[in-house]
Amino acid sequence: MPTTTIVIADDHEIVRRGLRTVLETREDFEIVGEASNGREAVKLVEALSPHVVVMDISMPELNGLEAARQIVKSRPGTEVLVLTMHESEQLIREMLEAGARGYVLKSDAMQQLVPAVDTLRKHKPFFTPKASEVVLDGFLGEEERLRGEPRRQLTPREREIVQLLAEGKTNKEVASILHISVKTAETHRTNIMRKLDLHSASDLTRFAVRNQIIVP
């Protein structure tokens, strides 16, 4: 049986260890890398081109949804399996839009993780029952409604910057992480605040929490 290569991304070492233990019950599964944040995950996937990346949604520096968007764009052959504590319609919808094709609750990982990876390895989607309902209800077709949501007014780069700022990074730190100039980081911050009609750092943090860009 061909080997399935896997990257695990979660900011908690004990969770990564548990996921590895579950996945290694299959002899044909090989864990080729682990990442502790979304930005590391993107770099690892670009370097290793695994068959599947198993990724938590809530991670520092770059959350799982934004990381998924970058991975799907740069390594379309890698399938993204999202892990989450919560089953919400908004998360499912955004996961699908990001290009991830697998969705598993952390509470169900013991039972569902192996079959989910096995399914994605064959380039077939794996959804929990709730996620399947969302797909059937046609959330992806509601373009007019989605265009009006504030989060979707932001570009992918702006969403990255919102997360970094909401985590308390300075303009200089944002510039360093994203390899852009401080002036460019400041311009992005100004544009974001104007676009979202926000007036303070606390407003930005509340927006990030409300839209699940970060988890408090």
C-alpha cells in the first residue's frame, strides 16, 4: 500500500503528540513534519509537499483558514484537513471557501481522524454530518450575502495583518514577519481600520475575535 505523507499543525505540543499517536496506528501513514503555527505549516508544506496537512483552525501568527488558503494556492496537490473545537456554520463555510476539503471536530479525532485522512488521500472530501448539511444548503452559492460581510471585504494579506495586530504585534514586528517595509505595514493598518470603520486597537481585537480570526 502506498505511503501517505502527513504534516501536523497545532500550537499545542501535547495535541500534536496525540494526533501523531492516532495517525501512526496506520503503517502506511508517515508523519513527515510538525508545525506550531500557521506560518510554519505553510513553509513545511511548501518544502515537503505532503499528501495531507492536518491543521488546527486556532493558531498564532497565521490561523488555519488563512494557512489553508496559502497552501491550496501554492500546493494544490496537498489536501487540507481542518481540526476544530467547534462546529459552526461560519467556520464550515469559510473552510470550504479556503479550499480545505476535510473537517473534523477535535472531540471526534480518535474515531474520525484516520478515515478522514484516508479519504482525503484519495482526493475525496470528508465532512462531519453538520458540515455536509451546510454544503447541501448551498452556502457557497450565497455570493450576494457574503459580499456584504466585513471579513470578506479584506484581502488575504489584510486578514494576515489583522491577526498579527490583534495578537499584539507592532507595525515593526508585522513588517518583519511578512517581509515588508514598516511603511507598508502602517499603510495596511490604516487601510484596514478605515475599511472596517474601526478606531482603536481594542476595536480591531474585538473584530478579530468576533470573526474568529483569533481565539481569546
